[in-house]
Amino acid sequence: MEHCDIKNVLAGAFTGKAVTVCGWVRTARDSKNMLFIEINDGTSLKHLQLVIDKDGLPDAALCAKLGCSVTARGDAVAARDGQGVELNVRELTLIGDCPPEYPLQKKRHTLEFLRAMPHLRLRSNTFNAVFRLRSALSAAIHGFFQENGFLYVHTPLITGSDCEGAGEMFRVTTHPFSHGFETQAAYDAADFFGQSAGLSVSGQLEGETAAMAFGKIYTFGPSFRAENSNTPRHLAEYWHVEPELAFADLNDVLRLAENMMTAVLKTVIAKCPDELAFFEKHFESGLAQKLERVSGGGFAVLDYTEAVKILTASGRAFRYPAAWGSDLQTEHERYITEEYAKKPVFVINYPKAVKSFYMKQNADGRTVAAGDLLVPGVGEIIGGSEREADYGKLVSALKERGMNESDYAGYLDLRRYGTAPHGGFGLGLERLLMYLSGVANIRDVTLFPRAAGQLI
């Protein structure tokens, strides 16, 4: 049916003109002679108020049920209170009725309540704002890489190798439950691919092969991790941005990460003022000031060894005491960013034992050229490194971790045929959304969250 987007009506594009709009009823207020209904069609965080003369439209009350969908035709006029635009309705039609037990009756519900109904929660103001921000953020990320000469590649979601070597992969199989095989090898050999397969935890390894041909590439798609974690920061399915740079060292990787973050923040600030104002009001006071400050750049760089010294000298009774050789915990990351540096921090040169096999080994033999971006309120948001370009060192790293060298034959070949220094990073889209919005649980920034025991 032909109609106008409510966003354009509210922007004044049709003021003084007849217009037809469609949407879902968000609020309704009845008076003696008039009926006021606010509708939203998803094109704007703000609602459009319909002003209805009950004498002229005696059946209008049928369209005042929360959750129902309607079509309204009338004249777009300046609102009586001087705030925006409203519609003086001449025709009002019920499209989809909604019963009284519609769950979203109040203006605000808890996120825990809404989490139980992911199919309906998108109609709330909070999730309207979340997914507008997510859309703008995704477009800004693509825009940054496209404008800077990166080739967008699509890496496979089904893989035979574990990028992180942690074994936290979802298996992919066509075998029924009663498979009848005596060994794992026989099971795998008779499966669809003739070998064990799983859902990818990262497109990095395949991305590196593309970078060795095209120089600068990025991937942007889903990744999967079968980690039985129920923290507010982890999902089993999440969206991953992964650039790879040829002829680059760790400093180039850190520079790219900072440039991307600042450019993306500036774009989102410019394009989503209503959404960010909503989050500032309802989720994080001071959000706008924080984002403006971070968009100016100037991220700190801190060596891992120095970070451990700072943590141990802090006098803070951490749940997990900081010690050299252990990975930093969320509480450590937040202390460094929120109390020590008071801004985003790159922590670099981690112990090689706590990082992945593919990271470049530093000359000290103990650390690798890794760099994680930590941000206040969230912790780690980017994990990156220079990649190991030395064939022998890479083979040794695989053997030390008990990984099958033959599974990485193509990856190793990149070090034999025209190797070059290169690096990249991974950015979790949902974690960046948490940082931009102040929403504290990662399950509230994705459409249908996938976590242990959760598949609705």
C-alpha cells in the first residue's frame, strides 16, 4: 500500500499536505471529543501523533489498542505544542488487530522482561534505538574501510581448522544421532566433507590469504564460539569485523584500529543524535561527552608488563590477582581504562602463552606482538597483532600447542611463497554497541541472542 515514512513526516517534508502513513500503535489517550494515538513505523525513534475527532470517526476507538497496526490519512500540520508535526486524521483503518493481553502495555519494561520475548521486544523504544544505532554503526564501519582502500571479502563460515586453537567450535555434521561408527576418524571420514568440520570462530586465517594477494582486506560477518559462558559480555554467535594489512607491523595495526574507532564514532554521533540522546537519558549519563572525547583519538599505549605492575601496585583487592603470565581479566581491564588511564588503552606485548599461535614472537622469546584495545565500561573491544611471518617459528608454535600441522598447510604456505610482515585485528560489533549505547548486557544489542541454553 502506498504511504509515506513517518521519519519524513516528522522532518516536515509533508507539512501542509495530505499524507498517508502506516504504523503500530504505541500509546493512546482518550478525551471527551478527541482521541490521540501515537504510532511508529520503525523509520524513526520518535512517534507520530494522530489527532482524531471522534464525532467524525466514531469507530476510531477500534484503532486505539496498543500493538495494533493502522493506516491513517490526513493533513500533516505543526503540532499544537509547537514541538514537531502531527497528523489531523480524516480516515483511519485497522490493519492488524491486537488483543488486550498484548505484553507491551507499559511505556517502559525491564530488559530482563523484554529478553523473554525477543520477537516482540523490537517494538519497544529501547530496541528501536538499539537497532537504529546498530544499522548506522555497521554502515559507518563499511564506509571507513571502503574509503581507505580495503577490499571486502567473505570468508567461509564452515571450516576445518580452529583459528584460536581453543577447541570451542560448534561441530557441523550430517550424521544422524545413531551414527554407528566405532571411531572418531571413521565418523569424520564418512561425513559430508570427509573430515571434521565446524562453524568458524574467526575469518582471520582466510583473511590473511586474501591480504597476501590484495594488500588490504576486511571481513564483516558472523562468528561462532561454543564457550559455555553466561557473562553479560559473551555470545555464542556474534558479528565480527576483521581487517588484515600486508606490509605492516604492530604499530600499523594499532594506528588502523584507532583511526577506525575515531572515524566510526564521529559518523555515528552525526547520524544518530536522537538515539544517543535516548541512551544518555535512560542508560548512561555522560554518554555524549564520553563519545565526543574518545572520537578525538589520543588512545594510550601500555606494555603488558607495565600494566601488571600498575595492577599489583594499585592496592585493589581484585577477585583474580594480577600476575605476569596470566591473561588480564575484565576487572583488570576496567581498572586500567576507568581509573588509571581514564580513556581507551592499547595493551601490547602479551606473554605468548596466553595468546594465539599465529602472533609474531618478539625477540625476548617470552612475548608476542599483540595489541588489545580496552575501553572504559566494557573492557576488551579489539584484539589484534602482527602475524608471525617466519615459517619455522609458526610450525613450532603449532607443535607446542598440539595442533595438527596438516590442517594449516595452506596457511603455512603463505610463509613459503613471498611472505611479508602483516597484521590485523578483530572487533566485536556487539561489544562496540554496548560501549556506544551504555547497554550493559550483550544480549540486548543483538536481534536473537544465542548463548548456552538459549535458542529462542
